[in-house]
Amino acid sequence: MKHVLRLSLTALLCLTLMAAGNRRATTIFIIGDSTAANKDISGGKQERGWGMALQCYFDDNIIVDNHAVNGRSSLSFINEGRWDKVLERLQPGDYVIIQFGHNDEKPKADRHTDPGSTFDYNLARFVRETREHGGIPVLMNAVVRRNFFVQAPENDDDEKLRTTTFKDGVKMVEGDSLIDTHGLYTQSPRDVAQRMNVHFVDANRITHDLEQGLGREASKRLHMWFLPGEEPSVPQGRQDNTHYNVYGAHIVARLLADALCEEVPLLKAYRCDADVTVDSKGRGDYLSLTDAMAAIDPLKPCTIQLLGGEWQQPQLPKKSKVRFVLRQGATWVP
């Protein structure tokens, strides 16, 4: 019944906006930590957050405005004034995806919160203030870490993983079962969602099933997990079981886009997909169209979407089955 009520209220708000002649694109704001954040792509860096890739899975009626930041908890996101900046931009009918937990569980006083008390309080504040501005909150719990260790290794700061090399990685034997590292921090968003009648997406379960389904070896492909010499941007390799690479971010973003559309059916009309996305800002699978074309067979059906900017249209064989989709103002160079 509560689910039906949420959908009815959401539908009523959207119909009201349409009746008022408001034709602007709807914005999906994301607030959270490094697992969702936009990343530095200079020097060929491969780390990506799932929120960085989310725009690829919605058409131009949806604008993804990603405010997630590395290392932030629900507490520090508020105290640093980052939440106020979201509220300044938020308009009636926009969505706010709220996903914290990775850093709330860390011991530092400027980040730490407790599930069942301060963590829940901050999540409830995000929900309440989103609604006060006419927005639609969506709570997500934290995505999993790739932890196949019987006992999770000590980890007081996920951000330190970026300064490590492959040889610095944890030297513990892995098993076959993914082991939880978040505890009650995954339950708090669910509890707040139930108590406040909020849309909820179980990102923890979704990513658990993904990583467990792939298994301990194949799941490494989702993360910044590279052998020495395997990836030019990290020549000494890395064992980072928290942060996603390009491939992993897109796999997770696609799954969460599907889950979001199931939870909020009004968004289904704007859900899109392509075989390949090219974006010079790093939101896609490739930064350049040249690299994208080199990775596909032009004689096989393939949809390539281009996000913004000017592009040199490639020469294709006569029997090419490649289809291009120009989005977010993308154009061909005359």
C-alpha cells in the first residue's frame, strides 16, 4: 500500500508539472561517496564511479547531476556545504539518489556516524529537505566491496587504496563466498525508507549478486585490480577491491538504472541503452570515437551513442551495420 501511495504521489507531481507547461528536462542528482563519484580521467586514469556512467542509460529528458565525492560520508557531505549546493539547484520534480555508508563506517570523527542513530538521522534529513524543495528522494544502500576473504582485512580508509601498488595488496587467501563488510550500514537506508515512505533501491544486494555470480576471479574485472604492466595508468599494478574501473562502473550503472526504473516506473520512458558510448568527459566506454571504432566489427549491428561535443564522422564500409545516436548536443564536424 505504501509503495502504491509513493507511486501515486510521484505521478501526481509529474502530471502537475506537465499541466503547468514545464517542459524542462528532469534532473537526477546523486549524492554519495567514491563508488559513485566523477573521477579524474587525465593521463588515461581508469577509475570511474557508477554515477559517472549513469547518464549513458537515460535519454536527454534526464540530466544526471553527480555530486558524489571521494571519501565523503553523510556527515562530511553536510558539514562541507555540499548538500546545500544540491538544494540550491534542486527543482520540483527532480530526483535525489542518496547513497552513503562506505565512509560513515570509518573511525575518523569528521566522517563517522552510527547506524540506528546519527547515520539514520542524516539520511532522514536528506529525505526531508529534498521533499521540502519539491524533489523526490531515492535511498540506496552501499554497494559491496569485493571481499572474498574469510575475515575482512583492516581498512580504515578506502582512499588509501589509490596510492598502493600491486605488491602492497592484502596477502590473504580468498574463498568462494563474498563476505559483507558494511554490517548495519546497509540496513539503515532500508529502515529510513520504510519509516518515511521513500523509494528504496537495494544496491547492496544487486552488487552482491553481481560479484558473487562472477566469482572471485572474474569479479576482479569490475575493479581497479591490475597486474603490474597490465594497465599503463598504473604501471606497478593495483589491488583495489572497492573502486570500479570503466567496465565495472558501466556494469553497475546499468543494473542500478534498471532497478531505479523498476522502483520508479515513470523513469522507464527515459531509459535507453547502446552497445558503446563515447564521451570526452569520461562518462562513456571510450573517450574517443577512433578507439570505439577500433573495438567493434562495423559489419555487425552496433549502436554507438555520442555524448556532447563535435565529432568527425568515420568512414564506414557500404555494408556497415553501425548506427550512431547523437545526444546532449553532440554534432558531426561539417
